[in-house]
Amino acid sequence: MRRLSLCLFVLMALPATAHASEDEQLWTTTSATVKLSDNWRLQQEIVARFSNDRNGLYEIESNTLVGYKLDKQVTVWAGYTHDPQYNGGDFTVMEHRVREQVTVDNILKLGPVSVSARMRMEQRWREGIDGTAWRLRPYVKLTMPFKEGGKTALILSHESFIDLNKTNFQRVQGEERMRNLIAITTPLAKNVNAEIGYLHQHGFRPDADDSNDNVASLSLSFSF
């Protein structure tokens, strides 16, 4: 019953798809987190995104973050995102981001379900285009092991993108999009974890039909 309720929670978070454009996508993520000391962490993440509507590769996002653990639950991070964008594999524009975030692990326990959260702030620039775009990205994740003490688990997550201003390339002030994910995570080795799932991304476009991206999501993470 608890698992059914959680699945219903994700389904209810999905917006209605009427009057919306549809796209089928594939996102692949590889990340590595290195423990530099008891408190300091270094994380590198590469995300490659492919789209049916954009004829293949449309984004390679490289995220480099340095984190400091304040305690067992809370970590503060800061870093840089290098984000070239493409259309059908042909380069279109370069985006640069500065990123700050706070993550809170296991903030709440609901029976077998643990709840984690993150608040991310980004400042974005695009080469050849004036303006600095600011946005917030609140995120919440529910993790439920399939058996007590097990490491294979069901994941449900929600993330909103809230634009704080308008620029020539950030045209929505307020909630621009949301992402809802349902996935299974499992260890492949001692320091290697895999995640596979379905992500629904809904974009709010005031001057056009909303967008719906149906995404197959594959992730591989390493910890050292």
C-alpha cells in the first residue's frame, strides 16, 4: 500500500498533457565523488542528452562541484557548469553557469522511506547574448529500499525550475519547468551505483503550447 501511495504521488505531480508538444529523449549521466578529507568533497558529473525532436545530441553538461560537509546530513556546494548545446549534433550555443547548493540527506524518515532535499541557485550566461539569468531549483527525493537494510531501492523525485528574472534567453519569470522521476537504484560494485528510470519533464511556455519530454534516464555513479 505504501509503494502504491508513493507511485500515485508522482502521477499526481505530473501536469495534464493536453495542448502540449511531446518529445522522446535519452539522458545519460556519469558522476564521480571523491572524498578529499573528512569534510571536503569533489564531484564531477557529465550529462549527455539526446532528443528525437532535435535529431540526436542536443546538450553535454559538465558539472564540477566542491562540497563541504557541515555535519552528517548537510553539505554546502559551489562550482561551475560548462554546457555546450547542439542541434542534431551541430554546435549552436555555449552556456556557462555558476552553481551554489545546499543538500540535506535523510531529512525525514517515513517508515521505510527516507526523504532528502536540495536547494540549488544558478547564474547563467550564454556567449554572444547579453544578460545574466538567475534561477532556483528546489529538489526533493524519496528513497524506499525493496527490503529492509537493502541497497536496491525505488526512487521518486521532483525538481522545479523557478526563473527569478528575464533575459534574452530566459523568457519565463516564475516556474519554467518541472521534472518528476521514478527510478530504481542498485549497487554494481563496492563503489559503483547504477540508476535506471523514467523522467517526465514539463515545460511552461506562456506564448506556446507547453512541452512534455518523456525521458529514459540512465546514470552511473562512482565514489572514492
